[in-house]
Amino acid sequence: MARMLRSVLRNALSKPATRPFPEAPRAEFEKARGLITFDCTDCRFCGACALKCPTGAIRVVREERRIYFEPFKCIVCGACLEACRFGSVRMGPERRKPVYEKPVEVYAKPETEAEPKPPDPGA
Amino acid sequence: MSELAAVQGIERIEDAPLEGLLEAVRAYRDRRARFITATCLDRGERFEILYLFDEGLKTVAVRTFLPKGQRLPSITGVYLCGFLVENELQDLFGIEVDGLDIDYRGKFLVTNTFETPPLLKQTTCELRPTKEEPS
Amino acid sequence: MSDATNVPFGPQHPVLPEPIQLRISLEDENVLQALPALGYVHRGIEKAGELNDFQQNVFLVERVCGICSSIHALAYCLAVESAMGLEVPKRADYLRVVWMELHRIHSHLLYLGLLAEAFGFESMFMEFWRIRERVMDLLEMTAGNRVIISVCTIGGVRRDIDAEQARTIREELPKVREEVQRLVDALLGDYTVKRRTAGKGVISGQAALDLGAVGPTLRGSGVAQDMRMAGYAAYSELQFQPVTFPDGDTYSRTAVRAYEVFQSMDLVLAALENLPEGELAAKFKGRPDGAALARVEAPRGELIYMVVGNGTKNLERMRVRVPTYANIPALLSVLPGCEFADVPVVTLSIDPCISCTER
Amino acid sequence: MNLIQKARMKSPWILHFNAGSCNGCDIEILSCLTPVYDIERFGAVNVGNPKHADVLLVTGPVNRRNERVLRNLYEQMLDPKIVVAVGTCASSGGVFHNCYNCLGGVDKVIPVDVYVPGCAAKPETIIEGVILGLEKLAKMPAKPRPGRTSAEAEKVEAER
Amino acid sequence: MSWIDIGLRAFLAVVVAPWVGMLLVGLDRKLSARLQGRVGPPLTQPFYDLVKLLAKQGDTTSRFQTACLVLFLASNVVSLALVLLGGDLLVMLFVLAFGAVAYIVGGFSAKSPYSQLGTQRELLQLLTYEPLLVFLAVGIYLRTGSFLASAAFQRTEPLLPEMPVFVLTLIAVFGIKLRKSPFDIASSPHHGHQEVVRGPLSEVAGPSLALVELAHWYEVVLLVALASLLWASPLWAGVLVGLGCLLASIVVDNVAARLTWSWMLRFGWLVAVPASILNLIYLYATRGGGG
């Protein structure tokens, strides 16, 4: 008990270990596995990412030349990143934020962006 | 392929007929081997069941074949700790085990709401319950 | 109150972080009988392992249990590699040891905290978890995620530890060690802790072997058995002696884990010291054909994966035997006769991981 | 913001239920309580009793056996209450999407207010999720609802 | 005492005391957090908890248990008023014990096994702290010649130097009443990380739970007031003694594990009670000197 007493008194006298969150969030680690996004500029819509995805979060529709990505199925394992030969899958260190409704993200080639997007199939 | 030829990491596999299973297991018990677990494979007409033992960090196995529809003798009389895995066999493979010490009667891990036991080969991915779970 | 009261301990219970139900019959406050009701976390991973591609399975088996996730992945990879006859690069072997031992440190610190909380020692719980965060930071820095670090892949590892990161780990670990040392002394030397743990839930060495106990539960009963002695990955090239304590009670099991934290730190530092240069992962073609069994030492004890391949991308069978599965019979043998107040403490002393157990 | 809304924002009592998760998110929820994250700054405590809780944190893909437990826990919580699905599994089933014993997400069983992403969800994200949920909780009607009769309560208890 | 004085004191006991109690409970939580290296909740946290609980809908607590909790709250208020009005300490103890019994009866009326087990333990706690409080009252009587709290308040010399053991027993009583380690056997405050969840309160919900929280605020002030009898003039010294006991119990909470009821009973009856009696014998033997 005496040892623990020393320990708790030291805690009381020193600054708390608590990180000031959410006021001053800590920077993410450089190599953190965070946000998966797609950049369809070079994408051939081959579907390798969807095939390797262990959760079925990615759906590639070749005819529409679109990628439907459900981030709330994604486990950020990075298998798609390793599967893609065209560098179309990006992974950033940012954290994904909690939401009220699960979104479905739709990615298309930049030139087709002007077209109206089809209604979200998962919504 | 209807039976394992060899398993990397298992020192030796000793075949035992169903009726000689308990004797073979008891021999390991007498040698003070530690019971690890049992592994079952669905081989179509029959099940291939391996009982794994540890002997000084080496793995050894007793193998037996169980034709589907027959009952498996329980090893809980020899190794009491086998009751968990034998209950699991009942649940997931639909094997009926005779003389089980603590018997959950097929309600150990899952309640019997599946048409076929889940780990059989014939059971497919789109497995959904066929009846409501009794409360 | 002469007749027995039945207390359904769980599936939702604040002391248990996981849903397991112990059906406990009590006479006053003494336990007459305890039986587990499992199935609250059973997901069916063994079947999913047959439905997935064998490479996708790495991500699946990591999620058998979040606390020892990478060790599950390692065991699976070792089994598949041995079924395929793959040679893993030396550097990958050493990196695996680094991550596995970091994982063990975090798991054991987590256990020590949870045990303290089971007997209401809030501040001790907070202290252990505060220190654990520093290990979690090391994991996140090197692997990119805190809990499920996803570093193993078939043939090697997916990420590298560069010189800068290795230096950070080498600087951080001695500091962590100092703090853990102080806390472990406080925990193991405390009067109230001894009152709650010493002599509770005694399993003798022979009983532990007969009941098939593994890991710290077995070593806490004085049996020196640790799968790392078998020398998978790079363990054969590192100095290794299992930690044992003789008494077989909750206190002994806790002490084993406490001292294993230090041992793991030594192993991490030794592995970083001897880290060879080279490839991270072996390239391979083909699919597993043939069967293999891999046994590794997870924080909770011996973890076994058996894979049976059939030459296709799907496995014929993936069998998982987790440490808690082997420790439950030992737990059930000691619960009757305990006081009700000791049930959470003794239950936690085997460091149960139900999501492992039920897969 | 009136006093009741403010009190709700400042005093979220949490109930955590593991509905078949891998433990990853569970230990991250526990981490939220510990010094480095200290969710008690926001008045949150882990009460472990459905009758006292305002926020239900659920992890895991929900399997067939704990579906009923989850529903009962939700029933036993008093209004107003919110449900936060923590982690990818709880949101959609995640990696367990083809496991036979999983239902695939908490929203298959009870209504979910906030989805927290991540595998495993990081403590920061969990805290953000709880705060996001509280904004919803505070706006819920303050009008008292007739309490459950004791007979109904007993029935729920018996089922538990 | 004039009517104005009585009115003022009653106002103090019934209206001001809970706010003080709220701050003390908040301080308790904040301090515990700081000892654990955390920031902790704001000081006014208990107030928000109370308001939120009152605004919860659909109370599932049985009417009988709620009635018991109302009695429990009332007895705490009356006990506090009795002390502040300088009333009879024995009557105060009786009222306090009555409230505790109401609390226990309410706990037994709930069907949950956790409530049953927790309430049994609560009963054992009552058996442990009650004699300690009775001995304290007897000790005060031996020095002041009266069981009236006013007698202690009017005394110019401090009682503490002659009653050192009672400070220690009071710290134990603080620990038991405020559910702190090693005595948090029946239920733990705020976090139910306990094998019996929250013991007698497992079935209590919403506004009924708010009653318990409110009663708890009175309880804290009552305990501080009781401790302050040991150094009643100047009064601030007494309050310091009370706060010191509170602080000590918080520190002990953070350096000890929860022990079992059997340990608590042994501690109470084999250590605390004999020590109290020894102190009483000393007080009795030196009765003439102190006056």
C-alpha cells in the first residue's frame, strides 16, 4: 500500500496524463492506416481491389466505370492497396469520423464527374 | 483426397479403429501426454477425427474414422478436458457423442437452428436459420 | 438462506469485458457449482476460413481475437507457410518477434490492469493502462494501427521497422520498463492484493497438465512449458527461458505475466539488436496443398492453427485451438468452493479470451 | 439550451455490450476510461447496468445467441437513450460478413444512432462518436413516458 | 437557541447542505481522478447527474423500493438537521439506522440476485459501522456529560486529542458509507465494476436513483459534521477534521483493493471496536480531569 501511495501522490502532484482531446487532437502517426480513398484517374476498373477485399466493402461496376465503396464495411487492412497495380487506391493517416448514417462513396473517372450520380444503392 | 497423408508439424499419426480409440487415448494418458484438442474433417462418407497430444513440445496424434451416422465414444472418461471439444463436435458437425461427461446436447456454441450442421461441406455460405431459436 | 441461489454471471456483466455466462449456484456466498454457457461470441470463423481466399484469411484470423490478433495471424501464416514449404526471410522472422513481443507486453499490461479492476483497485488499473498506452503508441507508430496491427502476411511481414523507429523503441522501452517495474512491485507487494489473490484458485502442476492447461496458467503452477522454447520465428536464436512460479494460485499466475512483460522487453531489444538486413517477404506462387500444424505461444498460452489445403485458393479446413479453450477446464475445476467475491478474480486469473474461445 | 438538455449533454452514463466482437473495440472502449483519454472529463462513466445507462455502446457483429440479450438490454434502458455502434463489425458486420452465426451489424437488431468507424475503432473516434450521439440525445423529448408496468418489467427480467 | 437561530440552522441543514454535499461529492470524484493521473469530471458533475436522472423517463423501480428510498433520504435529512440543531446524538443514530434499514428492506424487495446479494452485504456493512458510531457518541458523552450535539459544539476544548482512535474509526466509517475500497463491498459508487453490479441499487433507475444520489449528498455533509464534533470550537477546525477524514478515505480508496465482507467484519469487530473501547476506557478513567 505504501508503494501505491507514493505512486498516487506523484500522480496528484504532476500533470495529468490525459491528452487534450478534442480541443487539441494529437497528430496521427505518419504511417497510420486511416482513410481509404480512390483516385480513378488511372483506374481500369479491373476489380482486383474488390476481389482481394476480405469484407466486400468495394464494388467495382465496370459498365458504369464506377467504384462503390462502403467505408463502414472497410477494416482498413490495406489489401486493396497491395492488390492495385495502377496506384488508384490511396491510404492516408487521417481518422474517419463517426456519422449518423452509413454513407456509400461513389468514385468515377474525373471526366465523368460532371454526369449526375446515380442514387446510392446502399442508402 | 479422403485422408491426410501427413501433417507438417505433427510428429506421428497413429491410426486407431473406432472401437480401439479409447485404448489408444488411454495409452497417451498413461504416458502423461497433455491432451491438446481434437480436429474433425468432413470427408464425404465419413469423418476424419484427429486427437492431438503434446509430448514435450512435440505434437502427436491419434486418428480415427467415423462413418456418418455412427456415434462417437467420448474420451471424457480419460481426459475430462475433452468435454469442450466433444460438445463442439456435436454442435458443428452433428456428431453424436456417447457418454459425454458434461453434455450441452448440441446447444454449446450454436442452437440447432441450421438445416445442416454448419461445418459440414454441404453447408454453404448463405446459411440462414430455418426456424426461430427456442427461448 | 440454506438453499442454493442461482446467479447468472453474465452475459452482460460489468466485471467481464466479454459475454460469457457462468451459471453459478451459491450457498450464502460460497460457490457450489459453476458451468459456462458459451456461444455469445461464436461467429463461425472456421467455416469462413474455408469460404475465403487463403490470403484473405490472414485478415480474418487477426480478428478472432483483438488482444492477441497478430499472434493469430502469425500462427496462421506459419501453418500455411509450412504447408506450402515457404522459406521466410530472416529479417521477417526477427520483425515478427518484435511485433509479437510488443503485442504480448500490451496484452499482459492489459491483464494486470483488468485483474486490479476485478478487485476494485481502480487506481492500479488506471496506472497499468496509462503505461500500456505507450506500448500502443509504439505499435501504432510501426504498424499503423493500435490494436489489430496486421503486420504478418504469408511469406513474411507487410511492414518494415526503419532505423528511426527502431531507435524510438529502444529509447522508449527502458522508460516503460522502469514504470512497469515500479507498478509490479506495488501490485505484487500489496497487502490487500495478496489477500485477494494468494491461495485463491489453486491448481497444482499435475492437475494443470491433466486438465490440459496452457500458458501462464500452466507456468503459474510451476510447469516450465512455453511454445517459444520450440523456437519458431527467430526465437531459436534469442536467449529464452520460460518464467514459472510454483504456487498455482491467482497470485502466481499474475506474477508469471508480470515478469513475462520484462522478458518480452528483453526479447524486443535483442531482436532489434540482431535485426538482419534483407527481404521482408518471400515471393510465392501456388496454393497450399497438404496439411500443416503450427503451435505458437500467444499471451494467454499455446495457440494452435491447423490448415488443410487442397490445391485451390480455398482451404479444405482451418482449425483453431486457442489458449483459453484449454484453460477453461482448469478454471471450472477451481471455482467450486470459492467465495462469490472471488469468482471474478479467479476467472480473470486465466485471462479468459472468450472471442478466441468461440471463434 | 435548457437545463435538462445541458445535464444530458454532461452526464452520459455508458453501458458497454460486446455482441460477438473480437475484443479489439472493447479494449479501446476501456482505454477511453483510462488516464490518457479519460472520458470521465465529459461526465461519462461506465455503469455496467442497463437501467442506469443513457448510452449503449455495442461492439461486434451480433450473433444469433446474443441478439436476444442485446434486445433485452435495449429494452431495459430508460428513455431517452442512444445506441452507438462501435467499430466496423457493429456497423455492418465487417470481416465477419460471411460467417454463418453473425447477423451483420447492430442495426439489424436495434435502431442505431451513431456509427463509429474503425477496426478497431480508436479511442479518439469513440469519444467523438459518444459526443456526436449526445447532441442527438439532448434533443430528445423531455416529456415523461408512462413507465413500464411491473408485470412487463418482470417478463423482461425473466427473459434476460 | 432563538427561533431565528433554529430556523437558520434548519435552513442550513435542509437547503444549503445538499449543495455543499454536491460539491464534496464532485471534489471526491475530481480528487480520485487526479490521484489516478486523470483530469476527471468537473466539480458540478453530481448536479448534472441528478438533473439528468430526474429527467429520465419511465422509472422501472418498484413503488415499494422507491418508498423505502424516500424514507432513506428523509432519514438522512433529519439526521443532519438533528446534528446541526444540536440534538441528541443517540436519536440521530437511531434515525440514521432507520434510514439504512429502509434502504436494506428496499434492496431485499427487488428480485434480482445481485440486489439480494448486495443487500446482504449492505446489512453486514451496517453491522460494522453502527457500533463504531455508537461508541463515538458514548465517547462524546463521557467528555461532555451529554448526548446532545450542542454540548459538543459549545465545548471550547477540542475532543480530538483525547479521542484519537475515533478519527481512525471515522475514516473507516467514511469508507464504508461512501463505498470506498477496501470497504466497497455492497456496491461501488458510479461505476458498477463489481461482482454484484450495484448491489441494492441494481434495480433502481431514473428518478428513484436520483433520490439515492441526493441522499448521498446529505450523507457526506452528515459525516463531515459528525467528524467536526471532535473539534467543535473553533468550528473551522472541526470542518477541517471532517474534510481531513474525507481526504484520508479517498486516498485509502486509491491505494487499496476491495476486500471481502468477512475481512470487513473481522476488521470492524476485532480491531476497530476493541480500539474504540480502549479509548472509551481511557476517557472513563480520566473522566474527572476533562470535565
